[in-house]
Amino acid sequence: EHIRSYRDGQSTGLESIGELALAENIPVSDFKKVADKITTRSNVFTVYATAQSLLSGARQTTEVVIDRSQTSGNIVYWHQGAYF
């Protein structure tokens, strides 16, 4: 819970696992329990969203690649297409 609270309070996410070790509100014992089980995420990730009509069965899928290395984030790629 301490780690989740710390992470949620960061505006840009965590750059490294070492940040958790330096955080004042995370007990060292908590950090040691999970240090080998956690990773930091990439700044670039892909989001897929699919919607389907209940009436016609038509589907539409959107793929977006986002770079969150800057505070506001940046859409690198966007593709939206219909599938039947």
C-alpha cells in the first residue's frame, strides 16, 4: 500500500526502482519484500480499444501509441478502422 500511494502521487511515474528505496514513506522492509518483483514501465506504450454494435455486429478498433516522457504525453501513432 505504501508503494502504490507513493507511485500514485508522482506526476510522471517512476524512472527506476531505486526511487522507491529513497522514498521516505516506504519502509525498507516493504521495499525489500518486493524489489525483485517490480519493474518500471516504458515511456512508450500501445493502447487498443474495440467497440462492437449489438444491433449489426459491426466492430471498430482503435490503436494508439502514446509517449508519456513529457508531462502532457504525446500521441505518436493513431489508427482507427472498421471491421465487420
